[in-house]
Amino acid sequence: MDPFERVPLGDTGVTVTRLGMGLAPIGGLYSPVGDQVAREAVDAAWEHGIRFFDTAPLYGAGLSERRAGAALHGRNGYTLSTKVGRRLRKNNGEPETMWAEAGDAAPVWDFSADGVRASHQESLDRLGLDRVDLLHLHDPDDHYADAVGTALPALVELRREGRIGAVSAGMNQSAMLTEFARTGHFDCFLLAGRYSLLDHSGLADLLPECERRGISVIVGGVYNSGVLADPRPGASFDYRPAPPVVIARAQAMAQVCERHGVPLRAAALQFPLGHPAVASVLVGTRSPEEAADAAAMASVKIPGELWRDLVAAWLLDPEVPVP
């Protein structure tokens, strides 16, 4: 694949590179990053041809957005997405466990129409920009009624006003996204961790629905929290320690890949792009080295025999589309 090819999101006119950079890690996910390394990570992604960047208020309680805006300031020709559904408030001194540099702000849920508009403007202020191309409803798992009844109409209005280019939702599940697709108001979706070498659940509902409707899908979590990047004991799978059976399966995939001279990371990154509804994959990176590695893995030439060998080893369903 050409990881730097620009492809459209539905019929919106918004385009993304096949490979995008997820900016959660530069918000200090689990450990500090620092302004300088965060900037170097974005710079490296840019130098390698990545022009799609995804952030959110949640990531470091606004820190990812601030760092992204500083790194992208003065550049042109990129696509930027952020998210709504959480707004930042002072956290009353409660410690933050996931975001190592979050400071004294914490997210609170808000899928109201006013909350969506305010969140959008607050993101622009943190980014130091006058526009983002794409807005996702962020993790509305327990807020379906508000997401559809108040947040979605606000996003549609922002799109009508020309203040955003595309309406989306981003989640770690496919079922609710499929329900969203049937409203007819979404241009694309961000599906995290549910269409990977280890988890094909998005193929059961969301991907065929989006293909029928011309809705583009962005796939995140292609390494399933790390086990498909390095399938060693102790690796993570869906943000938890990977069960032994998952590690064994990933190790077996790695052995097949090794026979073809292909890193497992390359196969995991490129696999989702075999489905016609998938426009782009997002890889979260926290350093220039990780950004360079993502670009390299996206550029590896993968022979068709590798996919056939995964099927022959009962590691991949023969009905699953491959690149």
C-alpha cells in the first residue's frame, strides 16, 4: 500500500492519508512525554509523509491538543480530527492515573448541544487553530440517547455551517456505531481495536453496513494495545494483560510473518486496509522513533502468500478480506 496516499472520507471532500498518527500518547499516556519529544514525534510523522492527525480533549486533559496545535502551527495540507462528549473541568486535586501530565483538569461527560459547541470551541482554543476537519462523538457507550438526540444534531449543524468537514463517532465497539450508521447522518467512524488480526468483530456488522452506505471507517488500535506489536508474556491486549491464549495466537502469527521476512507489526498495521470501507489506520506514537517505525511498517511489501499461510494455519478466517 501507499501509506501516504490521500483518500476521501465518504463524499465530504475531507481526505486522509492511509496512515494517520494517533496523538493520545503525546498527551502523556501512562508516562510523561514532554513538550520537546511530543513536537519531535509530530515532526517525524510529517517528515515521513503522514498528513492525518487525531487528538481529543481527553488525552492528557487537553495536553495532546495543545501540543498538536503547537506542532502543526504554520503547516498546511493536513487533516486534523478531535472529539466531543467530554469537557474539561478542575479535578479538585484527585490524582490522574492514566494521564501522567494531566495537571489539575479532568474530563466530565457532556453530550448536550451546547456542550458539543462549547467543546468544539474549547478544542480550537487549545489547538490555537480556527478549524478542525473532523469531529468524533467520543465513547458515547452509556450516552446513546443524548448522543443521538442532542449531540448529533449539533454536529450536523456545525457541518452545515462549514465549521467542520465531516461528522463521526469514535468507539471501542462496533454495535452502537452500526446503529449510528443507520441514522444516515454520519460521514465516517473511528473504530478502535475491533478490526485487527486478533479481533474481527467489526466485520460482523459495522464494516458491511458502512460499505453499503458509503461511510468511511478509520481503524485504530491495530496492535490491540501492544500484543500485536510485541507478543511477549506480559503484553497488553485491550488495555489489560493479554491472556496466554491471545499471546500464543499472536506469537503463531509472528512466526508465519517471520517466514516471509515481514514484521508482525507490518501485517497488523496493513491488515485493516484490505476491507473496502476502511480509509485509514491510526497508530498512536509518542516519539520520533515510533513515528518512523509506523511509517516503515506501513511501507513494507507484504506478499499474498503470507495471508494465505495465516489462513492455512487457522490463524485467519478465509472469508476475511486482506490487502
